[in-house]
Amino acid sequence: MAFNPYLYFRGNCRDAFTRYHEIFGGELFMMKMSDAPPADAPPAADGDLILHAALTIDGDLLMASDDPTGTVGPIDGIYVNYSAADVAEVNRVFDALAEGGKITQPLAETFFSPAFGMCVDRFGTPWMLSAEAAPQPT
């Protein structure tokens, strides 16, 4: 079993996933609304909106689409979590995601991570980032 975040955007899914691909790498797939068979296309949808986006990185999957109705509100009550093995990588990703967005908790050392921080990127996605703590001796 797996849990995979599925994000919903207000018309900027293509820009967001293009940026996420630049930051994280991996394999990017995007399907436009106009790529759907006419009988299955969302009614009154802009054909250039994204029907489905998927970014696959080392077996992990982040997915999304645009809201064809234009009624989706801001993301609230959830964060997309990203963990990396080292502090330098967390710093790089945090800086890239925070660019043009809002830092809600600056990166800092905590009791559970050598680098932990939170931000909302310029596309409205809330992120929680942390570096993995070194194993403690037993």
C-alpha cells in the first residue's frame, strides 16, 4: 500500500510541476484536458489545463491536476513532506521552493532533525522539509 499526495491547482499545475521537476528531477508526465477523449473531457474546461500530472522520483509519486471549475480554494491543513539524507540537499530544495513563496518556519536544527523548515511555494503548495537525523547510538 502507498499514500501519494494529489494536489489540485487553480490553473497553474503546468507551471508548478515544471518547477517541481526542475527542483527534484525524476520523470514528469502531464496530460492536458484536451488530451482526454471528447466524451470524457470535463465540461467547459480549458483544453490547456492539466487533467493529470505525475512526478515520479525514486519510486515516490506526487500527482496533481488543475481544477476545471475554477472553484478550488487554498490548500489548508496539510503539508507535502520532503525528507533528504543531508542538510545541504534540504537547504537547496527549501530555498528553491521558498523562492517567490512564503517561509512559515525558517530552516533550523531541531531535536528531531539537523534541518527542519516549512514554506508555502509560489503556487500555493505548503511544504515541510527535513534532513534525516544521524542514527543515535544504542
